[in-house]
Amino acid sequence: MKKIPFVSLENQNAIIKKEVEADILHTVASNHFILGDKLEQFEKEYAAFSNTSYCVGVGNGLDALKLSLIALGIKEGDEVIAPAHTFIATILAIMEVGAKPILVDVNPNTYTIDYLQIENYITAKTKAIIVVHLYGNPCDMERIESIALKNNLHVIEDNAQAHGASYKGRKTGSFGILNATSFYPAKNLGCFGDGGAITINSKTLYEDLKKLRNYGSAKKYFSDVSGCNSRLDEIQAGILNIKLKFLKDWNNERRTIASHYHQLLDDRIKKQSITDNSISVYHLFTIECQQRDQLQDFLSSKGIDTQIHYPIPPHLQKACTILGYKEGDFPVTEKLSKILLSLPLFIGLAYKDIVYIANQVNTFYKKNDLLF
């Protein structure tokens, strides 16, 4: 039976294999593994790619968010607005600095934060808005920036799923005062382990973040502030330097795969709507499903691996019980958690396999008379 994984790095890694192997050996031979030339090179190149002045490489995406909040002085007693439909790291970062996440439901079509609701949740304690460019789809940054400016709030981008996406011709990861991202291996730009970064335009925040990621120290053994150990290492930075050169082409391939899905799937199957004036990079391709679990089982029986993003919304997770939310608080998010299914999308996914996947999805719905 045909087997199609949800995600595979095999084709991507084959393209860069020789260059990566040589780069790793070079790093090993250098005996320099932390805060070296390769990290400095990547930070410069990723800042340029993101159209920002600076980049600070850190250990992972959660740390990128957390350190961004710390650098802005957000602390216990403060409130930070965030979307209800997101990976839980967005919410955990706020909780870890002692602030309170104030969740806002998402737009039922774009799945990104519903800017029309944001102002209803702003209080005297609100200090920032975290926006998440979910599944590679940019938020409506013009309206969100307008709300933030009006209410004297910081905007922080969670750009972990949108490397290279753009809104009105401007890259995501360049709008916020601080912009956090993850380089988890399955991301559009992923390393060979955990990794993350923060992009910024402020030199002051840049210098602060370099200290915060490194024990609060700008000079070894001299700690100016209470920092942590969260540094993107030289091996991962070298790998990211190599992969960054291919990212534009790989994002184009993702858009092509998404276009095939749009053409091949029955028009009555609802897909994520892309924000006006935006270019998505399709980190994920999701569909809204009647009988989602049955469809997933059916596709699995046909050798097609799928995933659910995300089966339990953050506000209903045990880890977030302290926030006091309950079922029914965010109806769009809760509906999406029950109906969204992510189809395979990765570099090297063959057109014949896309056809096979789409045909099987269409077959399931026709067989069960759910569309007609």
C-alpha cells in the first residue's frame, strides 16, 4: 500500500546533505561551538531576510517569546493579548514571565486573531498584543498596528510558522517591536534540533536580548541583569545559514502544493482563507471536515498520514486551568479544534501523491454523502 507521511525532511535534506556535512565538520574542527562566527553570520543574514536591523539567535521558539516579553519589562500583574487558537507555547511564554494571557477568539476564515474583538479585551493592565501568523498566513497587521498605536501597546509577532510570508509587501517578522520565531526541524526554516530567534530594529533591545540569552552577560563572568542560558549554537546556526539560501524556492514549492490542493479538492471543502494583501507560506494546509476523526482514520487506511492542529485549545488545557477559562468562551477556536485536519505538505511531495490524497478526501465525502 502507498505510504505518504504527514511531513518528510528526506528530500530537503538530500539537497543540502553534502554542504551540511562539510559545515558540521568545519565547526567540529574549529572547536568553537557557542556564540561564534556562524551564529553572527546567520543573525546578519536572517535579519536582512526579515527586513530588520538585528537578529538574536536563541535556544528555541518558546524562549524567543519569553525573552521578548522580559526585554519589554512585562511582568506579574501585566496582561498580554493573544489569539485563543495557537500552539500553546504562545500562551506559556506569557505565563512564564508572570503576566496574564488575555485570549481573543480568531476569525473563522483566516484562523488568525480577530482584530474586531481586540479592543474589547484591552484594560489598564494590557501591555502588549502577540499576533500569530498561523499556518503561514499573515495577520491583518495594518488594523492590529492601528489598535496598538491607539492604545499605546507593544506588538510582538509569533512568526514561527511564517518564515518568508508577507503582508502588503512587507515580511512578517518585521512589524512588531520584537518578533519571535522557532526553527524546530519541521518549520519552513528548520534546523536539526531546537532553535529560535528574535528579530528587532531597536539597538537597545538588541543589546538587552544578547545579555538576556547569555546569563545576563555582555562580557564573560560579568552579569549585568538576571538572564538565562538560551543560545543558538554554532552547528545549528551553520545549518540555518545553508537552508536560508533555499527558503524562497521552498516556500514557492509550498505555495504550488497548496494551489494543487485547492484545484483538486472539492470546492465545497472549506480551506483557510488567506488574509487580504498577504502571501502565505503554507506551513500547514488545513481543511474543515465533517466527521474529522472518521476521515483521518479513512485516510490512514489508505496510507495517508495527517495531523490535527490543535485538538485541545490552550484555554482548555490542564496547564492553563489557572487562567479560569471554560468551554464555550471561544466558540470559533473550539469549533476549529473539532473540525480542522492538516494534510501532508512538505518539500518533495509529488504531484501524483497530491492527486491521490485529494481523491481520497473527495471519495470519503462522496461515499458518506456529506457534500451532496
